[in-house]
Amino acid sequence: MKLPYGIANFETIRTEGYFYVDKTRYIRMLEERPERSIILLRSRRFGKSLFCNMLGWYYDRRHTDRFEELFGGTDIGTHPTPKRNSYMVLSFNFSGINTETLENANQGFYRKVRSSVDLFLGLYADLFSPEDCREIVTQPKANDILDILFKTVKKEGLGKSIYVIIDEYDHFANNLLSQGKTLFKDMVKTDGYVRPFYEALKIGAESVVDRIFITGVLPVLLDSLTSGFNIGTNLSTDLYFNEIFGFTQAEIEPILEHLEEGVSREDIRTYYDGYRFSPHAEKTVYNSDMVLYYGTRYDPVHQRIDSMIDTNVVSDYRKIRAVLSIGESAVEEEILTRIVNREEIVLNDITQLFALTQETEFRFDAKALISLLFYMGYLTIASCSRLEIKFKIPNLVLESLYLDYMQNLLMHRAEIRIDSLKRDKMVRDLLDGKIDLLVQLTEKMLKGLSNRDYQQFDEKYIKVVMLSLLSDVNFYIPHSEYEVGADGYVDLYLQAAFDPERSAHHFIELKYVKARASKSSQERKEQEGRAALRTYLDTEVARRIPNLHASLLIFRKDRCARIVSDPEE
């Protein structure tokens, strides 16, 4: 089986024997909606560009004779819609724009528009004179290019014959936003480049543009365009489009069967599944890029994969750091701490519009940042009721990135560096059942934070610091407040992911006493911790875990005052 990892060309996938998950039914669903301008946002690497490319092949009137070749055997191929192969397709992709300065961004946006329109004119050259083409592409502004193009199409009497597809509509804007709200607002203001472009697109929709499909990641740019482009319907959290991007469990089954018996369905689910984009959806979806990565990297002969985490996904998702920097640092760290510690994250609703261009300055408070995390795929919907939406980390890949982010944030706050070789040694020691180096590195981090008087320590914060050191989930899967049954929750369960039958697993119970606390207070905490660990180890859950080690760690401020490795002593 050839898996289309990194391929966003529908024609290539369909004509060169690649595995394809049939998403063509959504073409019909979009066409049957009354709205003509649709916006669908998703986090990166979920197949948005492939879907946009598929729309182009389906609707482009130049490809009528290839319909059966490209869509035969698919849902839409069996039941085509009335609009198939009936449009001139005008496609834009706004990724890859240089945003180092506002001028670079404006010029990059202009060049993207000009090159896309120039390509469009070449594809439908039989409809336009050379003089018209020159006039269109030599216009000095992006909106003027669209305006003259649409007027020319209208002059030729072609009617509503254009389908506009915009991929990565917000890519450059998100990069600008990360550099500061002023740069962003300057670009989307009335006399900038972006808003007039969408104003021209709206005018075109009155005469020659019949349908518009827009996709991207964040809704931050939408409010800035509302006055100029108020014809779009945002279906990003619509129940019926929850699974338009990504793979369902049923859709990945052919891949799993191809990989044969050695593949762990539980691992794939734990690392890659868990995304729910509509508050009312029951099904979750897998990140399609992650699944395809696994399929191309898994070695069926030796039944292993070197790393469950795609470095390309890590590179993309780490861009969240720049976006989160627009919020207040205290709010950012509070949210990260709650997420890493698996505390409940609840909102009444998801922020849909970010009014960054209004006179009243928009503040990226906790609700706005949580909403951004949701749109970027860093959080997903856990459950929904009439009054609240609960969020959680979707899967282990995302948890790894949170832990890595928290580790770097804490090291920056503490003004320290922890050598990566030492962290590797810490993991090897843990696999061998030794916890001392993890404790030492935790103390080092806490010491730096203590010297800056940055944080009032308690058990929860010490646990977050310790979790941040365990970001490589290829070796350990960290569980905070791990339920062992009716008898309670162990503070930390480090589940060995590497050679789990022979490697050490760890239950860690944390206790904290203040620096000035009496000796009897510390002894009382120790007795409580011993009793708790004995209870946890006597559960059916614990008995099923091979090579389980248990430790009680008692901290005084920024140091571990006592390590108890056998609660029976």
C-alpha cells in the first residue's frame, strides 16, 4: 500500500495508486447548502490543502473528460452533483509569505494574488485577449487585479462562472499577529491590502463568482474582514462537518490491516486520535498526517517505529508559542499549568471573532487563548452540555508538545539550562528503576524559580515541574492524578512506553511541607504518603502493571527532603 504522506495533489493520489480516504461526500454536502461562501477552519496537517485541490479537480470545467478517471468508485463519482465540471476555478494559497516587515507582508500578499490570477488567465486563455490579460496582471493592488478580472469576465458574458478556493487564508496574518497586534492591524485596516481584496471578492460574488470556499487555522482574521466580506458562513464547529478533515477509526482500518498484526491500535489511538471539532459530535478523528507518518515509518518486520512523533508536526505546532505570546504571561502560564496538570478547562462558548481592529483594544484573556488553542488543535472538546464546553488535550503527541513548551518556559523563568544529555540519562535511569536524577533535575528547576521568587511552591506546582522534564513520550507516558480505582488517585504514574514488559513503571506520590514546618509536620506528611502508596499498590490496577516501582517524594520548598522507595519500611 502506497500512503500519500505529505502529498496534497488529488490527481497524483488517484492516478498513481496511493491509498485514498474518500471524503468526496462533503462536496455534495457543501453544494447542497444554501450558502455560497463557506469558511471551514482546522488545525494544521489535517488534509485541508488536499481537500481544496480535490474541489478544484471536481469543479474545473477543463477536466470533464477525466471525471471517471479521478472520481470513479468514489461517493461523488457514483452520485455526481449538478455543478460538477461547471466552473472556472480561481485558487489562492497564502502560505509562504514573508512577514518580517509589514511591507514584505503586503508585497508578498500582492504577489500571491497576481501569480494566482496570472495562472488562472493562462488556464482559460481561450476566453481572454492578450490585452485584457496584461491590463489585469499589471494592476498595482491586489483588489484592483480582482476587480478588473471580474469586470472582464462579466464583459465576456460568462455569468456566474467562477469558483474561488482560498487555502491558508490566515497563514501570513497569524505570523504577523505573533509579531504584535499593531503590525496585524496595519495590514488589515481599510487602506491596507487584505480587506480591499475581500471587498473586491464580495463584489465579484454579485456578478461572476458563484461559490467561495475558504480554509485556514484561526478565526482571528475573520472579524477584521467582516465589514468588507460579510457573506461567508463559518462551519468550523458544525456537527455535520466534524469529520470533513482527518480520519475516523473506520477510515484508518485499511492502513492498520496493511501494517499487519504487530501494529498497536492502542498506541495509534493514544498518540494520534482524540480530536472533536463540534461540541455536539460523538465521533473523534485522528490527525491524518500523524497516521500517514506512522504508516510510512513503521517497520512491520521488526514490529517497531523509531519515534511516534513526526518532527514536521512538532515544527508546525511549536508555532503556538509565538501566538500565545500575544496574551499576558501570567494568564498564559496559568492555562499551561492547568492543562499540563490535567485540571478541568471549561468555557461557556468558544470565541468566534477577535475584534482586533475595533477602537476598544481586544485583550487576549484566558477565554481567548483557550479558544486559540482549540482552533490550533492543542485542545479539543471533551464534552458539552447546555451551559458549558469542557476541553482536554486530544492525544499524547500534543501532551508531549505541551510538556516541552512548559519545560522551556520554566527554564526561561528560572534562568537555567538543563543539558539534554542529562535528560537522556534521566530517562535511561527511570527505565532501569532509578528515580534520583529526575529528583535532582526537579530540584535544579525549583531552585532557579525560588531564587527569582517567582512561584509559591506546592505539590501541584512541583508536579508540573517534574512533568515538564518528561516531554519525550516515546519513552514514558506521564499520567497526572492517575485513577487506580475507588481507592484514589496516584499523583504521578510514569507508564513505560519503551519495552513496557521489561522497563520500570513508576508510581510517584508527592508531598510538600513549608520551609519552616516542624519535624512532626514532615513526619505526618510522610505517614500520609506511605499509607496512600500502600493503598494504591494493593489495587487490581497496580497488580496488572509489570515491574512497578513506587516512590514517595517529600519536598521542602525547592529541595527533596526525603525519598521513600518502599512504603512498607
